[in-house]
Amino acid sequence: MASLKAQFEAAVANSKNLSERPDNNTLLKIYALYKQATVGDNAEKKPGFTDLVGRAKWSAWDDLKGTDAKAAMQQYIDLIESLS
């Protein structure tokens, strides 16, 4: 069985080739899980009120604060597999 890191990298590659574009909430979940898995907890400054997309992405990532990187990788893998 492939390592979690290898499975995660394969899921990242697969995420670029999904048959149809996921809805915005799913895209935010994909983004947040990726950031949590690769960067860790969100320590960035919250974007201003005029940056609606930036605020949505920041909030989605911030909601995962405290989630272990390995858990975030596994959730990312599972989500991409469910969309494939």
C-alpha cells in the first residue's frame, strides 16, 4: 500500500482532472484540507471585507484549526476519491 504522502500527492494530481467542477462549498473544503495538510494551522491575517473570496477561503481553512496534517491528508484523499 502506498504511503499517505504518495496517496495525497496522487489525489492532488487527480483533483486537477475531475470530470466536472465541484460546487463552491466543495472547492472551499478541498482548498482548506490542502492548506491544513501542507501548511498546518492558519496563521495568516484575515482578509478585508472587500475580499469575499479570500475571506471564504481563510474561514474554511481556519475552521480546520487543530486538525492533524495526516488527518487532513486522509480527508482530502477521501473527498477527491468521492468526486472522481
